[in-house]
Amino acid sequence: MGGEASKAISKEELWGGGQSPFSVSYGKMMMWYFLVSDALTFGGLLTAYGFVRASSEDAWPIGEQVFRALPGLDGQYPLIYVALMTFILIVSSVTMVLAVEAGHRNDKSGVVRWMALTIIGGIFFLGSQAWEWSHFIHGSGGSFILAENVSVTSDDGQVFDLTKGDAVYMDHHFGHLAEPWLEGAPNVSLVDSDHGVKLVEIGEHSHEAELHALTLNKYVENESHVSGDQAMKLWNARSASFAFGANMHDNEYGIQQAYANFFFFITGFHGFHVFSGVVINIIIFIMAIQGVFERRKHYEMVEKVGLYWHFVDLVWVFVFTFFYLV
Amino acid sequence: MERDDLIVNDSYSLNAHHSEEEGVKIRKNIWKVTLILTILTTVEVFMGVYFKRSETFTWSMIKWTFIVLTLVKAAYIVLVFMHLGDERSNLKKVVLAPYMLFIGYLLFIAISEGFGHLMSFSTFH
């Protein structure tokens, strides 16, 4: 008879009306609905980012200039670390889809193995993000704002007419000592030497940093270095406004605080999703080991958390493009 | 007309099992998509490092390339990894249509109003 389901499905599995219009279980469909609403949240955040950036009259920091450090290495590796994070998350998405595939074959050991790898990938991503945040918060040298107009020649011969309010960047050796010096630490002092100034720290970890060169336009376009007496001119024109790294009040990367705030909020919100995903994955992993799904005769729970995990990867694909690349 | 609201065979999601041989095929597809996603990401990173941003036509084309590559990646993740491509078409529409509608509209007004704000700022200040 037309209009009758040819296969009997128990009432507990079906919806209240005894039918399933999308041919998916209630739980799976609700996971999709949750993901749609969560995607709208992230979409709203990235749209807000786009709005603030489009309406900003100051230059906006560039991803490959801000994010170019690797743990434990000196030198510049633009975007390599973020690319690595992206790759880790994509790979953990792949191991997740392999776990789902194993579940469809009722292959318990396969599910357990691939779930374990997914969890490890998620933890690696979280660790990478922690380092990224730490680096962003500590910064790479800091900046100060000019108190007066000054004209300098850079090392490659370009002449810059800088105005009051422009930012100048220090290297990380000098900035590292400039921060305690500004805070009035008794063991750090400023010394005038023959060819410039240096900061000297005395005490247990005594060392010194000389003002070799300052950098212009570090995060907003191709940077230019200024050294020698030209750097001294910039140093002498400094105001009391210094910024080291980033926090909720100021940041060295751009004139706009919105840049740091969006970084914290968007990557933080995403990181929290990854964290929740790892916790949920661990729960499902343990349930799989205990044979809960084997007794149920289906592994749809793995599929449902898989949907969430892929979604987290999907969001990162967009964050990567709009925060780091464009 | 075929009724859409009834389960006529084994297509109900809880019964979505497949055999060992089908599994081999599915896994092959998964690795193929992995390769595609990796290549696209690598291309994006190289483009991001190589091209310097500026107010030129070239840069705006590169920006659009990034966006298109991202949408291609997103499509692979949603349709293959999340299996939305294998779901019934009404579920596909329920998930994708509202999102595209709202975000497309929101992006359009936010970005164009953002530029408008900037223009009026630079005109009147």
C-alpha cells in the first residue's frame, strides 16, 4: 500500500509522528540545526570583522607580517605556523571521517583507532593555538607613538615624513628591556653610549640591549629599517605611549584596538569549540571502547560528533582566509 | 508523485551500513579529498606569502581567488566529510538555503555600509 513504510522502525528511533521526513534520525537532524545556528554566529562574527575592517580609516595589520614566528626559531616564516595549524585540523577531520566510515562497517577497533588519532590532532591544535596566543600577547618588541613630526631616511635610502601619532617598532632585544625600564624597574637603566643609547639590566640576569635599528610600517606594509643617528631621531621624538604585544586595552600591531579584540574573540571562540569538540570526542571514544555502540548495532553517535568536529574544521577554513590571508 | 516523508528502504540514517568493498571505495574518496584540501591550502599559503597587498586590481583579484578557494574547500568538507551530499535533497536545502540567504545578505550590507562609512568619514573630516 502506497504511503506505508516498507521497513518497520521502532517507535523510539522515530519521531513522535512515526515518520522521518529527512530520512535521518532526530539526533542527527538536531545536530545539523545546531550547526546552522552556530555557523550563523561565526558568520556574524566574521561579518562584524569585515565591517570594522572596511570602515577603518587606518591601515589594517597584515596577516603575513604579524604571524611569522615559529616556536624556538629566530627569523621570519610568514604564515607557516598558521598553515601548520590548518593542516593539523584538516588531518584530524580526515581521521574523524575515517572513524565514521569504520562505524558504518561496525568495525569497533577501527572506530577506536581513528577516534584516538582525531583526539590527538585536536589536542595538538589546541596546543598550537595556545602558543599562537602567547606569542600574540607577548608581541615581538613593542612599539611607541611619536610625539612630534619627524623626517628620517631609512637604511635603503627612502625618506619618511612621519607625523605625530605614527607608530615606530623596536626589535625584541631592545623592547624586552624597554618594558621594565618604562615601568620603573630599579635594575634597568638607560645609558647614552657613543653611537646611540642602550638599556642595561643589572643583577642576576644582567644583560644589555642597544638601540640598533627601529622599524617603520612593520605590520601594515613592507617594513623599512632605520638605524644609527636616524633611529636616535625617532627615539628622541617618542611619546609616553608604548605598546608591548596585545591585551584588551592596547596592542602593538595596529592603531586599532579592534584588531586585537577580534583576534582574541574569533580565535578564542573557535578554540573553545575545538576544546569542547575534544572533550566530546573523548566521551564518545570511551563509549566506543566500552562497546556501547556495538550493543546498539549502529555507530551514529560517532557520526553526530563527527559532524560537529568537521564543522569546527570548516570554521577554521574561513577564519584562516579572512583573518590571516585576505 | 513520490512521497518524500516516508522511509521506503534502508536509507534511514541509523541503518546506514556498508560492506567491506564499499568501504574501500569510500576511503579512496576520503584520501582524494584530503589531497585536494591540502593542495588548496598550500596554494593559499604560497599566494599569501608571495603577493603583497596593495590597492591594485591584481590584489583584489587575488582576494577573490582566496574566497573562491575557501568556498571550494568548504564545499568539499560539507558535502563529502559531513556527508551532506549523500543526504536527501530537502535536508540539504534546509541546511544550506537559510545560511546562504542570511550570510550573503548580511555580508553585502555590512561590507558596503562599512565602505560607505569610511567614504563619509574621509569626506567630512
